Amino acid sequence: MVTSTDTGDEETPEPSPVTVTPVLAAELLVEDGRMPVYVHVIDHPEGRVLVDTGMTRLHPAVADMDPRVFPLDSQPDFDVAGIDMVVNTHLHFDHCGGNHLFPDRPTYVQRRELDDALGQDDYTIRDWVQAPGVQYVPVDGPHELLPGIRLVPAPGHTPGSQVVVVEAGGRSVVIAGDTAVFFSELDEPRTEGQRLIRDLDPDEVWLSHEHEPWRPPTE
């Protein structure tokens, strides 16, 4: 989009907006209902970021959840090659099952999370974490990914969980992974990570298992 300046006849392009787009990657059977699994794409002027990668196939370890899988590389509107970097909020199977689609792209994860996923039995599907070609970038604590995009540790769902904070155009958006699974967990936060999200005072929070973003209550 371009806009005219107040002086002269030249048109000056406005900076590209930063946008967050949810993409449905799977559905899981939970308590006789279907729970969506969303990943999120951040379009930034300096790169395209994918937060979590969903699932691409089934696995006996999670057969009881009867997954319906919508692999990113089979979705006609999703450009796998256009992703510049990946962030894993944590490494449970439904958040890292598509990591193998992005070989040689930097994949940012908290070091504690990566150590736990590789070192603890029954933590995740380890083969999906260790998929060939995945280039993890372990980070320790807060980390600026791009201008206006930062990673922030948010312990609770797992000790090594992190959220992605996007600040642009005077607005703040959090991509929370499973730091909160349901809106009620942000309405009445109990974990360190949930309280951190509320302290950030975001305009909206995207959760992995909700169709719409959570927004703070209006007074």
C-alpha cells in the first residue's frame, strides 16, 4: 500500500504491516470433541516466521487422540518454501510434528525445552524432534527474533515453554502455544506463564487450540 505525502507529488510506500495468520494443522479427539491445532504465520518486512509446525502424519503413541492431520506441505495456500524461520513454543508432538518440513531453516526453542524433549521419556515423539535437517537454535531466556518480535520464556505448560510477542503499529499480540489452552486460563491465570501474558497487557492472544484469539475483558 502506498500513500501520498503532504508535500510534492511523489508517493512514498508505507512500511509493510506485520500480520499474524492462524493456520489449522490438525484436530485431536479430546473428551469426545474435536480440538483444533493451529500454527501461526507472522509476516514481517524482514522475514516470514512460522510459530509451531503442527503434524504431518500419524503415530501409534497418539492413536487414542484419533488425529486428523492437515500437513502444511499439502495445503494449497501455504508456501513452505516462503518460511524464513521457525519458532517452537514447546516440543510436544502436535507443535513440532512438521519441523522436518523446514530443513536448514533456523528453528528457535528455549534450551530447557530442547533438553527436556531429548532427555525425558514419554515427553514427546522424540523422532519428530530429531527429524533430519532440523537446525535448532537454542535460546536462553528472552530473545529478539526480528524488530518488534521477541521470544519470552513462559513456564507452566512445560518448564521450557515460550511465547512470541509481536509489537507493531501500536498493538501487541501474543502467540502463546499451550501456555494457556482455554480462554478461562487467561481470564484467571494461575501459572507463571499465564500471569506473564496478562502482565504484558496484549491486545489479543492467539492460542494453539482455540479458533479465535483471546482478548482482555473490557470494563
